[in-house]
Amino acid sequence: MLSRHPSKEIIGKKGEELKGKTIALCITGSVAAVRCVEIARELMRHGAEVYAVMSQMAQKIIHPYLMEWATGNPVVTELTGKIEHVALAGKHSWKVDLVLVAPATANTIGKIAHGIDDTPPTSVVSTALGSNTPIIVVPAMHESMYQHQIIKENIEKLKKIGIEFIGPRIEERTAKIAGTFEIIDAVISKLMIQDFSGLRVLVTAGPTVEYLDPIRIISNRSSGKMGVAVAREAMWRGADVTLIYGLGTASPPRGVRLVNVETTEEMCKAVVSELKAKKYDVVVSAAAAADFSPSKPYKKKVSTQKVSKLVLELEATKKIVDEVKVVSPKSFLVAFKAEYKLKNEELIKRAYQRLLECNADLIVANDVGRKGTMFGADTNEVFIIDRKKNIIHVPLMSKQMVARKILDVVSEKLKLGRKRD
Ligand SMILES: Cc1cc2nc3c(=O)[nH]c(=O)nc-3n(C[C@H](O)[C@H](O)[C@H](O)COP(=O)(O)O)c2cc1C
């Protein structure tokens, strides 16, 4: 026999947020069970070991072999002399870190709410309730079932005892299982240290655009991946996050409040109005604003039949980051400085100069002219510089990991007390 299942090769491929964590994925008899492979494997990509536990009805919808393949672990399909429910969720040091019931049928929710455990998933949940193991329930059913008064009461009852519910999404008269990324975000938030809990974080990300005429723009190649990674990381670590987002291609996480903007002026106004409306503890200015804007944009589409040569006059746009400390002096400001093909010394020198100009608390410098750090890459190499000119070099790694390093420094500076794992 193989000592390690080949399916486990993907563990940690996307990140280490769930490294060393074990999750019991309880699958019940909903059509949404077809999503369990994706959910299990995404959890694994973030570092988790997953053990599937299936009800009889779930086993009629997807075969346990599929979940064994997906997780690389034996699947619990019945309780035997091995007392699988206790082995997974009992009060002992090797129990799972979290029980995820996804999808959860109306039937299983009802049973949990009434302390009934007569299926492998309900027995695991019962045991987890008694051993203080976090439980997340992800319902999926027809809308008519979901609107049933008793089911609503059952859900409320379970929320009151600390069980977290994710979704459902009401679509096509169905209470559909939440999106995979929403589920993964909820699991990570539950298991990561919540050092940013109670803090409000404002992040700007993506490129802004400037219009030459109503349909043509000038911009830059920023994808928004770095800023979105920072927003996601802050959300995972418990912050209340607002993301002011230009026209980036990276998908922002569902759990952040999203403000979409296009132009530099719009982004600037949005930042100022957010800072005036609420107290933000941290501002991370990762957007790549279009630095130049046409002095006189054309009001109508410029016709190529009539105009064969177009000369544009551009003027520098306002620096958004310069406004932050003026409007909100108490916010901890993290600025970014992108340069092109510079020696490290010069990159750091210019970034530090910029930190002083915008009165930032930290500046993150990167050179977008290097291999693996260009706009749009999934990786980055940065220097994090503070006001005392202490420099932390973050070598080439995923943007999500870079975001973690940046927020680790913020956490340390603000004494948020994050225990390093
Ligand atoms: C194909 C199929 C799809 C089903 N989908 C759902 C569903 O999405 N949600 C739900 O609550 N019940 C659904 N049911 C009904 C449940 O399977 C049924 O209530 C069963 O008793 C649930 O048992 P369990 O909670 O132990 O898995 C479905 C049944 C079948 C046959």
C-alpha cells in the first residue's frame, strides 16, 4: 500500500492558512453534495487534511470512493467499533480543528437542533458540540423547505449556541449552497488567529483609468492581485474590510465591503469620504492609480475616419495616498511604491522618500521590472520599510503570503498580539 495518497499532493499548493489543521467534512443528502470534491480540495490547497463523513442519503448522491479520492483519506460511511465520531471530534488532543457540514439538509439541521444523532454526520456534530470544536453549517435545499418556519427556528436555535451558518444563496427558487470561496474564507477566518478583530481596514487596489473620450482609456497593467490579497488577509484575520477597487481583474472576496471606482478622481473621493465617514484603524494604499489624465478629454468618440493623428496633453493626477493622513491622521498608513528596473538600494531610497512625503507609517517597495514581480504576476518580492528606515526584505513568494508578511508587520507595530504560527 502507498504510505501517502497521491491526491494529497495538492495540500498547501495555494497557501498555508490551514497548515496543520484537520477538518471533518460532513456531507448530507443534498444535490449540492456534487460540490464536495471542490470544497475538500480547495481546503486541502490551503493546507488542511480533510476527512469526509457521509450520511446514507449522501452516499446515494455521490459515491464514497469519490470523496476518498478527493481527500486521500478513508471516508466514514457508518459508525463501527472504531467509534469514528469520537475519534474525529471527541475531547482529545488529536480531534479535528473544525467540523464543516456542507451541504446540510433540512433534515440534518433539524436533527442537530434537537440533539438527535442517528447518522455519521449528526453523531460527529453532537460530539463536536460536546468537545467545543467549531462547527460551520452550509445549508442547501429548495427555497420552499428553507422558508419552513420550523427550519428557520432550527437555524436560529443553532446560531444561538455558536454554530456558524454560511449562505444559502437564494437563486432559481432554491436555497443554494454558498460559493466554494465563501465557504473556504469562513473556515480560514474561523481557524486563523483573529489579531485584526475589531479593527476597520481600508484597502485600495487595482488600476484606475483615465478617459481620452467616452470609450477609450489610458491606464496601467495592474491586476489588483496584491491589494485584493491584502484585503482578503485582513478579512481572514478578523478585520472589517472596505475595498476601494479600480478596474482590476482579481476577484475580491465576498466578505469585504466593495466600492467600485474607475478614475483616479473617483478613487480619491471614495477614500476621502470613507475616512470622513468612519474611523479606519489601518489604510493600505495598494492601488496603481493612472498617474496621468488627459487635460481635455473628448466629449464624443474621436472618429478614426476624421482624425488620423491624435496629440494628447496629459497632466499628473492627484496622489491619493497624500490625502490619507490629512483626513485621518490616526490611521496607520501603509503606502506602496512600484518602480521599474532599479537596484535595491535605489528602490529603497525612493520608497523611503515617498514614505516621508505622504507621511506613511510603512511603505512597501517593489520593482515591477523583475521576473515574477511584474504587474499581473501571482508572486511578488518586496521591501517593507518603516519610518525609522528598518527594512524587511520579503523574497519572491505568492502575493497572499506577501500580504501576510505586510499585515504581520502592521500587527507588530500596532501591538495586536498575533501569536506567530
Ligand atoms: C436527489 C435528491 C436531492 C435532494 N436534495 C436535497 C437538498 O438539497 N436539501 C435537502 O434538505 N434535502 C434534499 N433531499 C432530501 C434529503 O436527501 C432527505 O431529506 C434525506 O432524508 C436527508 O438525509 P440526511 O440529512 O441524513 O442526508 C434530496 C433528496 C434527493 C433524492
